[in-house]
Amino acid sequence: MLDFNSESAGGFADVAQDSADRWGDQWKVLVYDRSCRDIISPILKLHELRKKGVTLHMLLDTERDAIPDVPAIYFVEPTHANLERIVSDCAKELYSSVHLNFAYPLSRESLEYLARASVEAGCTSMVRGDGCGLMERRGDTCGVAVCADRQGVRPLAKVLPTDFLLLFVQRPVLIIMDRNEDIASSLYHPSTYQALVDDILTIQMNRVKVTVRTSSEEDGGADGRSVERTYDLDVTSDKFFETHAGSLFPDAIDANEEEMKQVTRKEEQIRAQTGNSDTLMNGTKDLVAAVDTLPALVEKKKMLEVHTNIFHAAFEGVTKRHIPSFSMLEQKLIDGSHVDKAEVLQLLSSTEMGTLADKMRLLMIYFLSSGASGAEMAEFENAYQQCATASEQPEAYIQAWKFLRKHSAFQRRASVAAGLQSETGAGPDGGVNMSKFKGLAQGFLAQAAASFKNFLPENKKLHVTRVTDALCEMKPNTEDESFLYLDPKVNLF
């Protein structure tokens, strides 16, 4: 889009790589609406826009000065108000040309309006329809479609565009499943780094807000205070997050501590070299080489400190909400293991353990996985309702619960989870000593990581993961026998 949707003989992948490596040879401005700004923001940073030749980026609904010798790239939703503003900009000749890109395809009525209004304004020569429809964020998706052989799913797979599926030698797989295929897993309290941070702190547009306790040095000698900071979590620019986003939370903590130790050792080595008289006598070559590594070392240390702050904030949230207590019971339910009814009732009725959302997630997982009787579920529902009333939110999540209970198709047999037992060993048993868990929040992250391994369940393969493995590896498996393979290269669509 920022390269005016240029093409080359090498295909999309070559264009994307070439576009990423070279500087833009054409200065341009980028105009977007608020919705498309949220799409671009997590993908492209300011320096990346500059590298593409974007000198200005502005909102469509703001007053903008004319820059008549520069082309403009518009990336907006094709609403009537946006189309009117685009035509108005063209009539005023704010830019030398206008290249339109829309977040989704225009309707026929919108396209006809845009054409008619452009003709009436006498600006048709300025408009370039470079591309309509935002299909994906990555150019390597997707090659083969696999779908569950159920009513409603197969027609969806068949209407997927097929032209772009034929461009690649190595093709990814798009797997389409019903939402009730394994809905309990989406409600489950996660234990991996990225998922846990999103659950506890909420990641929005690849950014997370964290409350950090500043040091006395940062406050000019005064006692540290709590400040809110926003950090980027981007796999394209953050090597640590790219590597450990899917790692278990304690493993990510261990990796962070180990990398921090390595950075500290390298810093000490550089200091030793700069203060060593033998280094000066042997020439400045070694000294210059050591000093040249400092910028990258400092940048890596800052990145690791960001993750340390995120670890602390996430750990406090886990402790406050008693996440391990919920996680352990949910894992047992999904595994098909026996769960003590009293433990479930305790979590659902306690006003001190977890939020109402945590309790509702546990209640839904119990309903979906245990095959409990109506009387038993009524008892659990009553316990939740009493807790919600005590929290002055009697209607919280009740509509979602009623919807789930109304559609019995959501309820899966508990035996479906039996495959988990063969993937890994059983999870930890017994209750969670939260007093000990809380104490760890005040200690070092290394201690927290060691204890986390005793409380959080193992990273087991859930139903959707096992189906994905079976489909990608083409191995015989009862869980994927009913799936259809739709490959445009062999005309199965």
C-alpha cells in the first residue's frame, strides 16, 4: 500500500522483502480515519513510515493544508462521510494525486457514488484505485483450506478467494472450525506469557499499560512512587517477546533473568577493558570494539527491564485474582479428571477470590466439560448469583451464561479431553497455598518462577492444537478424520 501497491515478477513475497529493505523513492503523505489508524499503529512504527517515504500522516477528519506536489495515500473505511471528504480533498487539489485503499470492499452503491461525485467535482484524473479490501496483515497466508465437514463451514471455505493461494511453493494451512469445537479452551485461564499478560493486563494494539514503582534515583532522591507506563509488545522489533511470547510464564521469567545476567557480565567486561592499562598499551582496537557494542547492549538491557516490569505487574494481578486456583480446576475439567464439587463452590461463592469474569469462566468450563446434571449446575449458578449480588453486579455475564445453556450443542462430552492424558502427564494435584503464593510477590522473580511451576498447569495440547498437529503432519488421527481438504491446486473447491 505504501509503495502504491507495486508488483514485480518475483511475486508478493519478493515485493514485501524488497519493500522492507529499501527506502521509499517517492515522498508521500498518509491519510487515515480513526479505525484504520488502529490497524496501522501496531504494524508500522514512525521510523518505518519514514523509511517508506511518508513525511506526514494525518487523520481524514482534520483540517489539512494543501501540499500540491506530493501524492497522498488514503487508508480509510468506505463510509459515505469518508467518501465525501475524499472527493472534497480532490476538488480542493490538496495533493498531486490520490491513491485510495479501503479497509473492506466498497459496495456497488458506494463505488457509483465515488465515481459520480468525482466526475461532478472534475477530479477523476487525480484518483487512483490502488486496492480495495484489507485481507491480511501478513503476505504468506494462506495456501490450503481445511474445514470441518459441517453445515455452514464447507460453504464458507469454498467462497475463499483462490487466486492468491497458488503463489507460493510452501503454503500455510487455513483451518476452519465451528466455534463450539473446543469453546472451553478459549475460556480457560492461560499460563503462557503473552496470553497471561493479555488476560491480566490487557494488550490493546500491541501495547500494554503497566503500573511501575519508580526508583529513588528516578525521583531525584525521593521515595519511589507508582506511575503508569505504556510498553510495546511487538514480535517484529522485540526479540525477547518474539522468542518467549508462547513460553510458559515461569520459563519466560527464567529466560529474562538469564539474559539480564549475560548483559550485566558484558557490561562488567567492557568496564574492565576501559580501565585496564594493558588494553591501552596494546592499542585502541580492542577498546573501540568494546565501546561499539555498548549501544546494542544498552538497548537490550532496556528491553529486558521492560519485560521485568511487565512480569511484576502480571504477577501481582495473578496473585490478586487467585488465578492458580481457577487454572488448576479448569485444567482438571478439560482433562476429564475428577474435580471436588466443594472446591468449585468455594471459588464461585467467595467474594475475595477472583473477579466475576473469572468465576463465570469457571462455571462455563464446568458446564462444557463435566457433563454435570441440571440440579448440580443450578447449585453452582446459585452460588455465582449470590456472589454477583454481593458485589452489586447481579446481572454480570448472566446473558452470556443463559445463551450458553440455551444452546446444548456447546456442551462437549468430557471424554473428548481424554487425549490430553496421552500428550503429557497429569497436572499438579491438591489445593493452592495462596498465602505462600502471595509472599512470593514480594520476593525476587526467580523465586516466583520456581513457585509458579508448582501452581500453574503444564502446557498441554488442547483439542484444537492436536487437530492442527494432525492436519499439518498428515498423520492418522481420529480427531481430524471428518475434516475436508480443499486445495485450489487440485481443483477441490
